[in-house]
Amino acid sequence: MKLLNVLQDIWTTGFRDDVEITELCRDSRKITKGCLFVCIAGTKIDSHQFAAAALEKGAAAVVCERDLGLPQQILVKDGRAAWAQLCANWFDRPSEKLCIIGITGTNGKTSTSYLLKSILERAGYTVGLVGTIQNMIGDRVVQTGQTTPDPYELQQLFAAMVDAGCRYVVMEVSSHALDQERVTGCRFAAGVFTNLTQDHLDYHGTMEQYAAAKKRLFAISDTAILNIDDPWYRTMREALPCPAITYSAVSADADYTAHNLRQRPDGVDFELVTTGSIGRVKLKTPGRFSAYNALAAAACALTLGLPFDEVTAALCDAAIIKGRAEVVPTGRDFTVVIDYAHTPDGLQNICETLNACKAGRLVTVFGCGGDRDRTKRPKMAAVAAALSDVVVVTSDNPRTEDPHAIIEDIVAGLSDTSVPYEVIDDRIEAIHWAIRNAKAGDTILLAGKGHETYQILNSGTIHLDEREVVAAALNANNT
């Protein structure tokens, strides 16, 4: 591709010879002859230091944010934004050939995306999915490493979706991705806001900055789909650059409302109400939060023009999502539930849901991720203590942190509570303990890992599928 085509819609100055570009590259270890090397000033490495070497290795030109005095330098205002737009151009701007729905929020992104995918597929469309659990092109699974991939991987994925005949793409959009310009070069038909609660403050610093990052989605969306019940709704709505559609489980002022919400042990029922239409929804996933996810998906689908009856029918038929209030078969007189809850709000939601339908005790097994927001650790402990009958504190993904130090932060939140608790830093042994000590009617909640089948330790990543651990624990206690 010619250089000027690669640079389309990017403000540049400097080198403009329309040379042939053979590849895009931002990793100095992967420079090839004829590539365009893009310099980005990261938090750990500033790749501007490799620009001269890139040219010596045969790069056709270098894109940089500051004058390096090089003959083949192209100056841009923002390296990350330029990289994202370059990647979009390189793959022939595939997002322009797709109807993309972006979903952002602290909790509910994955569940909402799967519900919306189900609705669109029932309507006969081939749908792409970009998200936390996996990426999908129709029914084909493409593994993922990040909730929102790097721009090169993302645009390459979009191009594959176009080739596969996808009309719609449902995409989780993280606050990190918005802040780091990963979705620059994309246009969203709709941007969905689920909720905002404490998370990622190790990165964003404050809730206000976290909210501002989320809100950036609506600057590149044609329509905003907003949860009117969330305390941060007004922040999202203020000076909104696009029209807004609202949903609510309590307010008749919203465009779409859930009436007569009724919780069951294995799901939740409500009537979806909008001007001129009402339909019964019977979800297979329990919890009030499930109703909010369904409302978000329905509001988006209806805004896109799908038939009302088709939307409600698709919600009723939608499958259970792995790691989201997932009941693990045990064949015993107690219940095991796996959920991805890893924030204070997420843990509160699932605990309240399980308390509403438990027959015995609620035993909550949880930990907190390392190298992440430390301030939420005691808060999660306080939630677990307030809503559980027994708490088991263990490891989540400690990453480079000392697991014992993380647990100390968690236990600090239990100091003023009377709930009985155990500290077992090995997560596998913690699950075994919970099952070994289960009583008839108990519900054991394994919170934090959800769909993940691994654990990230200081020594590396190991395989850890909680479904397998539960099966092994049941077998070991087969009495």
C-alpha cells in the first residue's frame, strides 16, 4: 500500500514521498524492510529511541510525535491515535463496512454483548463478537488476550468479519481501550453504557477520570444507550454529542422499562415496556443485574430497528453465559455457582441474588487481583462479610504481587465484622475446603475467575478451571 493511502485522515508533517509500505510495525524487534515503524511513548518504553535503528534496518519511514532529526520521519500529534487510524487504513477501513455496537461499563459488558448477539442472530444476521471471554466470527471462536484488542489485531479481526459476511459486530469497549485510543478509526452505530462502579482506579486515579474515559465512546457513536438508574447517568448524559435512548428497571421516564420484575432461583422475569408495546421476558440467568443486561441489549436492538416480538423471544431463548452466575452440576445437596464478580458492586449483586434463593448458608470464596486497585480489596471483604454466612479469602490472579500481601489488604476489611472466615491462599485448596465443609442447602459462590481457565502467578500462568477443581473436590469427598 502506498504511504499516502496509509496516512489517510491523519494530520502529518514531514516526509511525504509516496513510497510503497510493506507492513505496519510498532515493535522494534519485528522491523522488516519497507515497513512503516510507528513510535509510541509508552509508560515503560518510549519506542522513539528505536526510530533511527528502524531506518537502518530498512523501514521505509518512521511515524513519531517529536522531531528526531531523521530524513524519513513523519510527525503526528498523537502516536497512539495515529497507530489506530493507520491500522484501520491498512485493512481498508473495515469498520465502515460493519454496523458496530460498542458496550462499555464496569459490569455487565460481556452478558449484554452475548444477549445482543443472540438477538441479532435470531433475526438472521451473521454477527461478530469482540469481548472478554473470546472473539467470534459467526460461530467460529477466535481467542483473545484483552477485552479490547490492540488496533492492528482489532482491524484485522474486523476485516475477517467483513470477509465472513458479518453485518453486525457487538464489541466490549474497555476504559483502557478508550483512553489508549485503541478504537480510534472506528465508528459505532450505538454505544451502550451499563453502569459505573469502582474498578481500575490503579490506572485512572479517580472515579471522575474513569467516567471520562468511558464517556469517550459516545464521541464516536451515532446513538447512546444509557442506564438511567445508574448514579453516573447524569455525567454520561451531560453535553452528550449524540442522541440518547434510555432504559430503566424502576423509572417510567425511560424509553424502555422493566415492569413487574420477579426473581427466580434459576432466572428472572419481567415485562419489557415501551411506547405502544409490552412483552414478557423470561431470562435463564438469575439476578436483578441480569434484567439490566437484558434491558440494555433490548434497547439497543430495538433502536437498530429489530422487531419487538423477535427481541423479547430472543431474550427468553438466550443461553447461559459461562462464568456469569453459572451453576456447576454437583449431584449433591448443595449448590456451586461460578461468577466473574471482581468489583465490590459485582460481588454485592451476585451475593444478593444468591441470598434471595438460598436454602442454607451462602459460602463466598473470593480473592482480589494483584497489580490492580488496592483500595477495592477491603471494600470487597466488607461486602462479602455483610452478605455471606461464611467467607473464604484466597488468591485470584496475584500476578507480580505477593499473594499474602493481597490477602492482608482483604482481611483488613473483615476486622469489624463477626462473620466466620477462613484464609487459604491456594485457590484450589480453598475450593476443596468449601466443598469439604458444605452442608445440605448451602450455596458456594466462587467469585472472581468466572470464565477464566487460568491463574496468573508471579512465576507465570497456570491452568486453573474452577469447574475441574469442583469436580476433583467432589470426587475427593465422594461419601
